[in-house]
Amino acid sequence: MMKTNLDKNELFISVKIVTVFFAILLGVVWSHISCAAEPPPIDETMNRLQKIYEETQDFQANFVQETMVKSIRKTDVEEGIVYFKNPKQMLWDYKKPKTKKLIINSKKAWLYLPQDKSVYTQESDKIFKSEALIKFLSGLGKLSDDFTIKYASPLAVDKSGNYLLQLYPREMGASYQYLQMTIEKNSFHILQVSFDDVMGNSTQMKFSGIKMNAGLSSKLFQFQPPPGVSIFKMP
């Protein structure tokens, strides 16, 4: 998308996702369930989840992103802080192991790689149209319109009673077969999103320190390339 040698999935969760997008907040373990309550009907869960995010004006959290590259059997781990402000404003501020920023507002997107002294820029509309989960997280989409949603099988809840979902994209040609999502049973915050792309690479994101409706300034989602960097405009 934005960088010639970055695949679509890295941006989706450079966003990569995040797709997915939030989404791993508490490091949920997908393991054996003991004495977990039955989840509510899936439509009720999704309606509550949608309502939470329609009422959310802004959001920030720490994140840990793990990406396993199948072809070289290597797992990369990155950490940072993610910010969202409705509508159409995101900042993925990577801190470890290398600093980089993905800034998106209603008009433009920038991927800034300070160690390469490079900035890759693109019209943001192309990003918001590219993945259903990004549309949802940016306040533009409705999950039930873009996904067929089911509880995971055979386990619909984790050992803490949080809901385990599988989301199958309705759009043909998506970069993944389905998303796995964990929903906190009380707050209905998205705790985890993971997926395997069409090349067999796996991505998982975890979030902590969630803050909602803190009044984030729109200035946070503006970017001015520093002097001396190379700027590349992507199609």
C-alpha cells in the first residue's frame, strides 16, 4: 500500500491491523475453559459491541504486535501506543524495537521511518476502503455489514468468561480468511484480534492501559515531515 517493500498486511496493522485494530488488550490466553458462563446470543453481543464504539469519541492504548513470518520462520515483536479519534483519525506510534509512526487523518496518511529518513504518503480514502476492520475502528463501518460473525468453536468463551468470536469478511479478496477476536465480557472492549494472512503469516495484537473519551486533540493526527527526509507518494 504505502511502501514498496512493505506488504499490505504490515500497513493493515502497522495498522497491520489491527485489522485488526485494537485489539489485544489483556493478553488473553486461548486455553482450556473451566466453569465459564454461556455467552449471550451473538446478535446481542455484536449490537452491544457496535454501540460501545459508536459512542466512543477517542481511544488510546499501549499495544504489543507479534507477527510471525512463515517463509523465514521468524516472529517480530513491536510495541507502542495507538490513538484513535472519530472519525478517520489514527496514530500508531511504534517505540520498540525501532521507532516509526503511521499517522492517518481524513485527508492523508503518512508512514514515517526515522531510521531510514523516509516518509511514505498516501490519500487516506484508499486506506479506509481497504479493510473492513479499519472502517469499523475509524468510525465508518458496521461490523455486521462487513463480516459474518460467529462464536468460536468449540470454545465460545475463554477461562475468564470473555467472548471468543470469529469474523469472516463478506468482501471477496480480503487478505485473511477470518479474524479471531476476544471481547471483554463486562465492558465489551475488544481485547484481542489475531489473523493469518493468505501467505500463512500470523499477526496478533494486544492492548493495555485503555483510555476512552479522554479528549484527544486533532493536532495529534497531523504530521509535518522533518527536514532532510525523502518523501515518497504512493498510489
